[in-house]
Amino acid sequence: MIAQTLGRSFDWTGRATRKEAWAFLLFSAALLVAVFFAEVWVTGDHLMLPRLFWIIAAALVPAQISLMIRRAHDIGHSARWLLLCLVPFVGLAVQVWLLLAPSGRGYPGSDHPQFALIGGLVVTIALTLLTASRAFWQPYSIPAGSMKPTLLVGDRVIAWRSLGYSPERSDVVVFRHPRQPIDYVKRVIGLPGDTVQMKDGTVWLNGSPLPQTDAGQFAEVMAPQGPAQTTLLCSNAPVGYGALCFNEIKIETMPDGKSHAIMNTNTTWLDNSQIFTVPAGYYFVMGDNRDFSMDSRAVVDAGGVGMVPAENIIGRVRRVTYSTSARYAFYLWALRPDRIFKRIE
């Protein structure tokens, strides 16, 4: 039955029983769950299994669309009802309806004029390619302020999983924590073989300080931010709700000339460190909010991320795709329009 369903991926003229729909659902779910949870037991490349998951999901899309069309026919309805699947939450209800509705006498009309067949083919191919492309990108929501002023709490970004990507200094990357199944976003500071040290808030890379130039103040309104409704750290503390929170901004320049903004709140233990030598196959990462980032300056046992293995790098962040300061993304009154599609330097 499963082989028959997969083999009829572009058959939109027949019918499908409720039993066939349930069999395909359980088969697809078992296959995708197996790939998803395989990452728990597989060490090494953290990108291989997520890519495999989305490629398998894409391969199932044509069969799923065909099955829904034939299932709609089998319960006596036009396949045009499936356009409701494009509506969030309503689409889930349609799927449940197709799984539970008893078979009828079949749809007496015709869903198959040439424009409908061409349209269905275009939609099927488009959804298949979109699902497959997910193997090369991953969305990420910024939960805390460790990357201010570059990334704010509530920013939504995409990490691109380019094949053969090797991070460069100053790249903003999303990576998997070395020990926990949690993703983080930081900036690459040290490459394999580099030495990194903090002296009085200045990064010393391979024995030389990275130049910093003053860039004024970063101002935010004191208010809870993001899903966790976190509050701000301000150099002009104490600051009441509704007042402006100020922090110092500097421009840091890498040896190759790339530059980025960093933020300084006050003097903390993170401003000075030992000399770190980055091992082969690892990267040294830091947050742009230098006084509020537990990064490679802190070992994993102390709550940091330590050195990040190359295979844990998920991808590079290039732009903000969406941004809101509210608890939930659909609170449009807290939208930050100026940050949508903002380029990340």
C-alpha cells in the first residue's frame, strides 16, 4: 500500500481510501521521527541528519499532495477544498478531516481541466523544492542580548547551511552547543591556530590588539523584551521603565579590515582572560555584547560554550528576516520595521 501511494505521486484522477491515508501518515511520521532522533545517537557532522530529514520530507511531498487530492474525491468533495491547507491551523483541520471522514460515492464533478492540472503540477513542484531547500537553511530566534547591538532580542534570522562553508573571522554564525542540544549565535573571532586573549576589554588576536574606535551610545527604551521578557543592562543604571538605557558602542576591526560594532556596559571579569590557543578543527566565538555573553572566554563547565567544533557550526547569519520586541512574534504593534531584512555586518 505504501509503495502504491509513493508510486502514484502525480495521480490526481483516482481515489484513496481512509486506510491508505492512515498508512501513509504513519509511514511518513515513523521515517521522519527516526531521522530526527537519530541525531541523539550519531556523533560528528550535525548538519548531515537535518539535511537528510528535509530531503526525505521533500520526497514525500508529491505523494502527500496526490493522496490528499484522491482522498478528497473519495469522500465526495472537490480537491479545490485543499486550498484551505494554505491557511494556518485551518490546514491542520483539513488534514484531520481527510483522515477521519468516511468514504462516500466519490466526487461527481471534474477537477481536471488543463489549467488545474498545470496549476497542480506547478504547486507540487514548488512545495517540493521549498521543502528540499530547508536542508540548507535554519531559522533562529534571538532569545537574549548577548549579540547587541548587532542582533536584538526578538530578531528572527536565518542561518544558511552552505555546503563546504568554512567560517571566517567576523562571521556571525549559529552553532550547536558542544554538550547540549541547544543552538547559539555568536561572532567568530579566532580561527584554528589563532591565539586569543582579553585585556581590559580589548581582544588581542595573535599577540596584537584589535583596534577599537568610539561610535557613540546605543539607546533602548527600558522595557521587557522577547519571549522571556528580559530586562536591559544599562551603563547609566538605575533606569526606570520607559526611560532610555544607554551603553557604549565601539567599532572593532579585524586584521583583514572587516569591522563590526561591539557594546560595553561596564567592567566585568570577562574583560580579562588567559591566552587561549584555538585547536585545529575548532573556532573561538564571542558575543558583541562583551559584558553579557558567556562564550568561548568561559569553559563549558563554567556555563560558557568553550571552543566550538567545526562540525557544530550550522551556518552563517547574513540578514534579519523579522523583528519584534514583544513576547510573541504576532504582536505587530511591537514590530521593528527598520530591522526587517537588515544586513548583518
